[in-house]
Amino acid sequence: MIASALLSVFLVIPCSQDDSARQAAQEALEAFKTEFAKAGTNTDAKNAAVRNLGQIRHEATRNALTGLLTTDTDFTRIEAARALSSFQEIFGTARKVGPALHHGSNNKKTAVRVEIIRCLAALKNIEGLPAVHQAVRDRDLIVAKEAVVQIPVFLHKSSLPVLIDYLKDVEREPQPICIEVPVDQGDQLKELREKYGIPQWDFTLRITEDEFQKLRHEMLHEAILEALRKLTGKTALTTWRGWNNWWLTEGQSPSFKLPKA
């Protein structure tokens, strides 16, 4: 059994390239390969193999897990992101995870992308922040909202203009253009929602830009304001104009520092 095979090694391996660490990681990878292949299409067995691999924190196991973020089923990708959330001590993990958030293979995979954002937030490394910043403007509003919600975790001043600029777009008047946005479809998504608590919409439906803008305002306006409050400690500002004036007159000044968490 894979669990017994791992009992003889430390659950957390320091970011060291000595022989014992490499050997432990190699053993874990071999056990994972066997268990993952044996699992076939059994989701629970595959996820168990991913979780066991994630217990051995090393560059080699990290690389295997990041590879899973853009391959295999949605469930496997989600489980890999959750496992990687505990790899804070492995140098470069956020840099490896970030590209998966915008990888073409994850296009329209709302649940996967939400979990990748949560992983980057758990890692709390600045190398993962650019990918989260990019997600703020995602057309999948669930992904965009998750990015907004998680940004304060990073406690980085560069997030302020990103949020303030997007607040302007969220407040603008809508235009009558027909576009596509995610909505609920399909049994697989239903299963994902029930297992991981993803909201009731995904995939695509054609709606007008007017409807999209109203939905974006409903989902993101208060979330952006709350993120700005958490980052700055400022609670009185409620519009883009107010936040933009504050940024120009005070926020962008080198003398302004983010409050400590």
C-alpha cells in the first residue's frame, strides 16, 4: 500500500538536493505512478494517490503535481492544486503553479481555476501574484471574483491599481453587445459543484453586454471594495472616483504603507 510505503520517510522534506531527499522523492513518485495507473478511472483512488504524493514536499514531487494541473480530469487537477497549497517551503512553487491558471487546457474549467487561485493564495508568494492579477479581468466572473477575494492575502501594494482600475470598469454603463459568459451545463459540472461547492453556473450562454455588466457589478463591485478595504484599512470610500482620487493623492505615494495583517 502507498501509505505504508511512505511511513518510513519524513512527511515534509526540506528543499534540499541531498541524496536522501532525492531518494525519498523518487520512491514517492514511483509509488504514485503505480497507484495512479492502477486507479484507472476511479476518481477517489486517483485523488488518494495525488494526496499521498503531496505529502512528500520536494522539487521533484512539486513538478509532478504541477504537471497534473493541466492534464487528466478536473478532479485530478483540483486535487493537485490542493496538494500544492502546502508546498510553501519549496522554492519556486508559485512560479510553477501560476501559468496553469491561464493555460489553454483549463479554459472554461471554472472549478479548476478557482482552486489554482486558492493554491496561489495559500502559497503567499509574490511570484504567484501576476497570474492572480490577470485573473481579476477574466470573463469568467467566478474566477474573477475568486481572484479579487484572494488578492488581500498577498499584502502587496501593486494590487491597489489593479483593483481600482477594474472597479472603474465594473461601475461603467453597459453597452448592448451580445457576448458569451459561463453558465450551468452538464452532469460533470453538477458533480463538480456538489463535490467542491462551486456556484450554480459554468460553461457558456449568450447574453447581452448590458446583462453581463449588471451581473459583473452584482458579483464584483462589493468584492473589490472589500478587498481594497482589507489592503488599505480605508473604509469610507465606496466608488471608483473616490478610490482613484485617494490613489492619486495618497495611495501611490512612497510614504503610504499597507497595514500589517
